[in-house]
Amino acid sequence: MPKSASIEDEITQAAIERLEQGADGRLRDIMISLTRHLHGFIREIEPTEEEWLAAIRFLTETGKKCDENRQEFILLSDTLGASMLIDAINNRKPSGATESSVLGPFYREGAPDYENGADLAEGETSGERVLVSGKVIDLDGAPIAGAVLDIWQTAPDAIYAAQDTSGTSFNLCGRLTTGDDGRYWFRTRKPVSYTVPGDGPVGAMLKAAGRHNWRPAHIHFMLSADGYETLVTQLFTDDDPYLGTDAVFGVKDSLVVHYDKADEGLRLDHDFVMTAAA
Amino acid sequence: MPKSASIEDEITQAAIERLEQGADGRLRDIMISLTRHLHGFIREIEPTEEEWLAAIRFLTETGKKCDENRQEFILLSDTLGASMLIDAINNRKPSGATESSVLGPFYREGAPDYENGADLAEGETSGERVLVSGKVIDLDGAPIAGAVLDIWQTAPDAIYAAQDTSGTSFNLCGRLTTGDDGRYWFRTRKPVSYTVPGDGPVGAMLKAAGRHNWRPAHIHFMLSADGYETLVTQLFTDDDPYLGTDAVFGVKDSLVVHYDKADEGLRLDHDFVMTAAA
């Protein structure tokens, strides 16, 4: 049977017109764009009624999987590359500025303040020792004094403090403040690769699509300083097997860093370049 | 700040390549198309991080609202015109055939078989009396004998039998079978306009978009006959105030019918044209 192009076009047109006749404003623009793209997707793949029902079930199960400790729709957004795209759109930076990456689900507010030189992994007995250091600078290379680095990463067992169910752990989390020279430095253990949750509908989708659910090892940083845009980013280790296939597309070339051998374990040097607030 | 076109393009490209490198088959095609259209939507509206989080919350609440008696994601699909578009794609018919409309959430299998002439609204004391009649024919106008019409509609209080929580009501539901002449006829009460659920996230979305949640009055029909494509459709009354603004876009011009005044209430004559099975 050939397409009844006119009937199908009329449905899309009617759905858009209904919104055009509705309330003005940002929501109208969003809904019209959503409708146009959703209908475009449907026209392109021409889902059967069984496929449509499978999609309804997938979305329903994704909602059911969400609770206060689990956000399966954010995981879906992450694994479709949507979160990173939205991050990029909201963090357009001039050339030379440190690039952003997503905040992710494991940021826990209220990490303790440390002096530079502190060991964020105190009490950890495994994992490679690292001294991380560098400067926080502006686009002209001038040091930024008083910049706060909020840092979080996996423990050697691939667990974040935020996954601790007691809700109080700040293991491998901490805040440092730069001095007049813009320098920061701290000790930690090298972060490790880990998996995003694979036991829900998104995990099943990844599996069916022939994808894994690993993230390459990284350290998260959120940098804030008076007069500068807050910078949320991640530094990825350059020897990670999942560097090219991050399940959530968080890797950018400029954020891949090398750990040098040092007398006592490893050493990572990295400068962060912040941009002035608008 | 100007767009960092290359970074944003790279994210979309990476998300698509990951799928291209994954498992072959229909799911891959669906996921690639979904990714392309989802990213296109995001690029067009450039959501803020707050808007992205609002979308995550909306989807989560929509999932939470679903239970065995309520399917909020189907309602979302319906109110975006997606269900009717998929219905149209799956029911392309030659000119002259009766057009389809969506099954909707209120079909309950197992309606009682009646003789032609039966009153499906027996026991109802309000609503306008109607005699509905017509023929079931093929594209050449020849009668189809033994066609089964499965019929359901609102009661005068705007409630479907399927909304009865006991799960057993078949009020204003029934199955008729055509004789050798292809004719069918039954008595009922004129259907009334009603609202789709407005107390969930989809209702809130409609309200925010300046849309109502009414459906114009209609009778549902599912016709089946050996050797013919099953036909799921609705007949809409031509004097309904919501005819032009059906919340779920189910109305097609050819499905709008006129109720004539008759000696005893109203009379509706309508022939259904079925297409041969492929």
C-alpha cells in the first residue's frame, strides 16, 4: 500500500497547529520543536504497533526504576549523548579555555575543605598513589587566587562516596583553594574505570544495541572563583581501555591526561583555564 | 559566546557511530534515527540545564503515574499526535476504504454478542436515543456477510464500561454480526464528549500549553471479517464543540457523521468499507 501522504501530513500539521494556537512562550516553542522532531522520527522508522507498545513499556519501566538513589531517565539521556550535547550547548567557551564535561550523578555537596597537599584517599590501602598539581589561570595565563576546586572520584574499588547508602561519606572527595599563585595540589589514588547501572531498562537497551556500560577512569572537578564562570569538568586517564567508548560520551580530547611515573607513585600535572563571567 | 559547532557536532557524530558499531538490525536503525532526531530537537531549542532537568522530572513523573488502570505514556503519545500518526502509517488504505482511528485505552475484550436490533444502552435512562444502521461492504460495494462489529462508547454520564473498577461491566459495549446482506443495526444512546485524564503530568503539560483535554463524542468500532483487514475506527458526531480540537487528534473528516431526527429519537446511517487482507 502506498503512503497516504496527505493523511499523515495532516496529523503532523494538526498537532503543530494546536500548539501554535495555544499559550505563547518558551513552552510553545519547545513543544512545537518536539512534535516536529518526534513525528520526523516516526515517519523515518515507521514503527509497527508492537514496536510502539514496546517503546511505551520501555519508558514506563524507566520511570518505575527511578527513586531517590537512582535516576534512570538521566542515565538514558547520558547514554544517548543528550546530556553531553546539552552540556556543550550551555558551556560554549572561547578557544584556550578548559572544556566542560557533565556533572554526573555522583556529585555530593558539602565535601570537606582541605589544605593543598592533603591526601583525599587517606585510609585507602590499594590503588596507585598520585600527586595531582597545577594552576588555575585565566585566558591570559594569569593565576586566579582563591579559586575553589571541588573534587570527587572513584575509590580503587570503583565506588563513589555518593554511592555510600549512609549518605555521609566523602571518601575521595574534597575542596581545595588556590593561593595567590593560582596553584593547587593534592594526593589521591588513581581513579579506575567503572560501570553505569546495567540492571535496568537502559542497561537492557545498551546490551541489545551491542554496547557496554563502562566509563573510562576520571577525576571530577568543579571549579568556582569570583568573577569567573563555574567550570564542571573531568580529567580522563590516557591509558584507559574505555577511553574511546565511554558509555555516556563524556570524553573530550583536551580532557585526556597522562600520569607520569614519579619517585613515589604517579604524578599528574594539569592547569585549568577559567573564563570570565559574562 | 558563538556555537562551538565542532564540539557539538562531534558529540552527535560519536553517539551515532557508537550505534553503527553495535549490533545489527532493526533496533540499530531505530536507535540511530532516534539519536539523530533527539539531537536535532536539542540543537534547535538549546535547552538550559534547568529545562533539561524539568524534562527529566516530567518523564519520571509520567512513569510513576502509570499503573494497571492508567497509562500516562500512551496519553502522552496520544496528545502529541504520535499515536494517530503511527495508526495512519500502519493502516494505509486505498481510496474509498473506511479510514482508521486509534483503538484508545477503553477497549475491553469479551463484549457480549447481540442480535441486530439490540439496545446496547438497555438500562440507561438518560441521553438521546439513536438507531444506528448501515452495511459492511467491500471496495466494490459488495456486502460482507459474517462481519463482526465490536462496538464501545461512552454512557450518557461520559464514562466507558472499561472505566468501571469492578472490571466486568460491558455497558454500551456489544458485538453484532452482519447477515448475507452485510447489514447491521443496533439501538444506543448518543455518545457524549469527555475528558482524557487531566490530573497527571500530561494534563499539566496540556494546561501549560494552553490546550484542553476534551475528546469530541464518538462511537468506537472494531470490524473483523474473514479475508479482510481488521478495521479499528471511530465515528464522530458532527455537532460536537470539540470536533476541531480533539485532545488526541483522532478525528478524520470522513469519520464525522450526522445524526438525523427520526420518529423515535435520532438515526445514524453509516456504511463501513473494508479492504481485503494482504
